[in-house]
Amino acid sequence: MASVPVSGARFIIVGGGSLVGSATAAELLDAGAAEVRLFDNFSMGAESAVAHLRDNPRLKVIRGDVMRMGDLLAAMEGVDGALLLAAYMTLNMDRDPWGGLDVNIRGVQNALEAAMTRGVKKVVFASSNAVYGYGPGIKGDLVETTPFFSEGAPPAAILYGATKIIGEQLCRTYTQKRGLEHVVLRYSTVYGERQHHRAANALYIIETLDKLAKGEPPEIFGDGSETKHFVYVGDLARANRMAFESAASDVAVNCSGPAPTTTLELVKLVTELAGGGPAPKFVGETAGKVRLTSGGAFDIVHEKAFSAIGWKPEVEMREGLTRLIKWLKEGNEK
Ligand SMILES: NC(=O)c1ccc[n+]([C@@H]2O[C@H](COP(=O)([O-])OP(=O)(O)OC[C@H]3O[C@@H](n4cnc5c(N)ncnc54)[C@H](O)[C@@H]3O)[C@@H](O)[C@H]2O)c1
């Protein structure tokens, strides 16, 4: 039976000290989890990401590294469900491909082996729409059977997407050969409270807010017509919980927000919600940064998530961005 009812169960969030992990810890605790273990080496995340949960006696922060089996085995004792988040995304992969390949591949394999050894009932693996690749091949509807495009895209983005494909296949291997149940959720770009600067597409939100705070014009690469598809972090926390609770196993589904947007629409919306500011500045094609391009308008279709785990996004970008801006104004750390 692949379902793990959250109430009364124990969870570990591997790589939990950040954007998705902190929101999911709150979601699981609110749903009555007996314990949530937040496992992280804090190389990128920070304990401040769970400051809002610090007083909850059911939350346990564990400093550990996915490259060390001993850390994982000790942390997974008695755990019912494991959410695997620890990863290098494109920007960190660009800076340190060695570290990224280690954590995103061997780190996932270590976590699955530890989960298997400790009798964990179900794993939820954080994959990404990066499994479809980037560049001119990306256009139209992106569904779970869309192939991987690599031509014309930055190598770090392709390395990142390829490691997520490998992570997914490691999960399938553990389910099919060893009986460890799993669900793969392919997140689109995440945004919301505790936003960081590590996701290339979310920079259109967080760097726009940084610029506006300094009274400077936000920057747009190209002509602003490029498509992006975001998902609010609270919606994803719910998806993670529902993946544990559902009977689904050995399935991969997209988790994207209600609708795609363009970079120009996004920057204008962020500017409006931040209380106004200078008009955006068009800064050429890449301005020396890693940029995740596509071949035209695209939509990351999330209908399969509804049929597999009963999930669909609820928070529109206007609402999610309002929550992020409020959180930043309250003086919280990014
Ligand atoms: N943020 C996005 O836009 C987005 C989009 C699609 C998929 N995802 C995936 O979702 C997951 C979580 O995203 P996030 O934005 O919260 O990520 P993040 O980079 O903020 O968090 C990853 C966490 O893993 C930890 N970590 C890194 N190496 C580790 C190691 N060796 N041992 C233990 N912990 C380690 C980091 O300290 C960090 O807290 C990732 O797997 C990411 O690939 C994120």
C-alpha cells in the first residue's frame, strides 16, 4: 500500500532548509505529522528558513550530508515518508558541476538506499520541468511524455535536467527492483515566501524586487515575450503532502501554476504589486547570465497531477506575489 496518511506519521525532508522544504514542513505539521525531520548540510539553505517553525516541538533540524550514508541512515530511523529535495539547480551547476553531479545523482541514490534500508514507506522526489530540457525545442504543451531537448541550451541547464532524469530513473529502479514506493513531482519554477536567488527563472521576480527597492529599473533580457511558468510554493507544499497521502506510486507528474506568463507581463505585475517604480530596461540577450530559453510560448500541463494525486494549483500569481512581497516587507531574510 503506497499511501502514507500524514496525521501521526514521521517524515524527513532531505534538503529541507530552504524554499520548498520550509513550506512543506509547515504543511505536514499542520496536517498532524508526528514529526518532521529537516535534514540539510546548509550549504545553500539556512536554519533561518524554518525560523517560523522553531518553536514547534515536532520539528527536528538535523545537520547532515547526502554524500554521507551514515548521516542518512541515522536520520531515517523510524521514518514513514521521505521527501528528497537536496539538489544543485542550474546556477549552482554552472558554478560547480562536480558538486552538482555528486549531490543530484549519488546523493539521490544514497537517500534512496537509506530509505530502503530503514523501511521508509514512500519517497517523494522533487524533479523539475528541466527534464524536458531548454532551447528551441521547448514550445507548445509540455506533457509528461514530452522528450528532452538539449540543442541550443546552456550546458549547466542541460546537466541539471539530465541529473533530474537520472534521479527519476533511480526512483523507478528502487520501486521496481526493491519495492520502495515513490512519486515524482516535476515542479515548474517555484516562487513565494523564503524566495532565494538560486533559480534562474525566479530571478525575474526577486531581482526585479531588489532593483525596485533601490529605485532602479528592473531588467528584461530580449524583448520580454519569453514564456515562463511558475508555481506558488504553498501549492507545491500541498502537492508534496498529497503525493504521500495518495495511493499513487511509480508515476511522474508535472506540478505547475495556473497559467504561464511572459517575462514582460511578470516584471510589470511585480512592479505594480510592489507599489510602482521605473519602467523595465531591456538589456540585450543574456547580459552574461545563464538564461533558460525556449523556442516559443509553452504551457507546462498539470492535468495528470490531478488524476494521479488529486492536485491542482490554487494560487494565482497576483496572490502569490502579493504574499511574497508582504513577507519581504515584514523584514524576513531571503
Ligand atoms: N526552486 C525552483 O524553482 C525549483 C524548480 C523545479 C524543481 N526544483 C527542485 O526542488 C527542490 C527544492 O528546491 P529549493 O528551491 O527549495 O532548493 P534549494 O536549492 O533552495 O534547496 C536545496 C537544499 O538542499 C541542501 N543541500 C545541498 N546539498 C546538500 C547535501 N550535500 N546534503 C544535504 N543537503 C544539501 C541545500 O543546503 C538547500 O537547503 C530541488 O531538488 C530543486 O531541484 C526547484
